[in-house]
Amino acid sequence: MADKNVTVEEYISRYPDDIQEILRRVRQTILDAVPSDEEKVRYDIPAVMLGGRYALHYAAWKKHLGIYPVATAGPELEAAIAPYRSGKDSLNFPYSKPIPYELIGRVAAFVAERRAPL
């Protein structure tokens, strides 16, 4: 069972330097787009909180970076993320290609907008 008290930085430090660099940049990209300064580790992966709720998770896997959950977006954003869709609400970004940080920022902003209080 995973240690429930692990921090996001401890999670990131588990990986080789090149993956740590990707994770740190993804983390900052998400935090720049989501009006939150609260992070937690849930299901043994980092999550950014919004209004006390989990807004967006990201995780390093053997061959890709995953972002979850990402609901169906408007046509323009959905077309941009379509090549990365994996299942209903997941995005997978293979390490074999450049990580599209700008797109990840757009996705994080979309998620934050959807989660904004009415």
C-alpha cells in the first residue's frame, strides 16, 4: 500500500531526472492555469485541488505522462487533445514526442473553468 503521507515533491523525486523535469514543468503549467495553491497525492499520484475538491491529477508512467480527469471539451480544444485521448477522461502524452505544455495549460484552464463555483 502506498504511503498516504507522501508529498508531491517526494512523488516526483522517485523518477529519473528527465522525467522529474517533465513532471515539474507539468506541475507548474497546471498550477499556473488553476487558481489553487493546494496539492495532494491521491491514488499515489499528484493532484491539484480547486475549492477543496480534486481538480486535476497527473502521473508518470513507463512510456507516457497521464492527465486525469478531462471531460469532453468544446470542439476546438477537443480537436487539439484528440490525439492524446485514452479512454473517456484520460490524456496520455508519450515521452517519445515533445510534451505539449501549452496544450496541458489549456486543458488545466478548461478543467478549472468547469469546476468554478456558480
